[in-house]
Amino acid sequence: MLTIGCDIPSTEFSSIIIEIENFEHDYLDQMKPFMDDENQRITNAKTRIYKALKDDRYEWRSLKRLAIMGGVSVNEALDILQPDPQITFDLSETLGRIVKFTET
């Protein structure tokens, strides 16, 4: 192994670690209102999306329409609906991805 004749620098990291921890703590306090707002936004969107799915006039709803009704992007609507085992997805040639409650 070739070396260039230098020693490995020795550094005390404890002060840097404390500085980073303090920064993260302060930053988290500043971000909490924004994170709470984001959580509330998604909760409100989920409520609107599920209300639209419960509308008896429609057996299927397009994911795009549900996203519009929820006030979120299509990807966010998908993220809201995908974990729910009571939701069924299919594909329509004209509407794209469509969604309904799973029949029991």
C-alpha cells in the first residue's frame, strides 16, 4: 500500500454532534406548524375523496377526478387510497385509472 507520509487527522466530533443536534431541534420547532398544516391538508383531502367515492350515483370514479375533488395531485390521491384494502383499482381506456370500494 502506498502512503503519502501523512498521519490521519484527529478530530473531536462531540462539539460538532452537539451543534447538529441543537440545530435539528431548533429547526424541528420551526417546521412543526408547516408539518401540521401538511398533515391537515392530507386529512382533509382524504375526507373529500372518500365522500366522493361514497356517492351512489357512480360505481367507479376516475383517480384524476378524485384528486381534483380532494384538492391534491393524482399521485397524492393514489398515496391516500392505495393502502386501503377496501379500495379496488382498475383501468379504463377512456378515464385511465379508476377506483371504487371493493365489493364484499
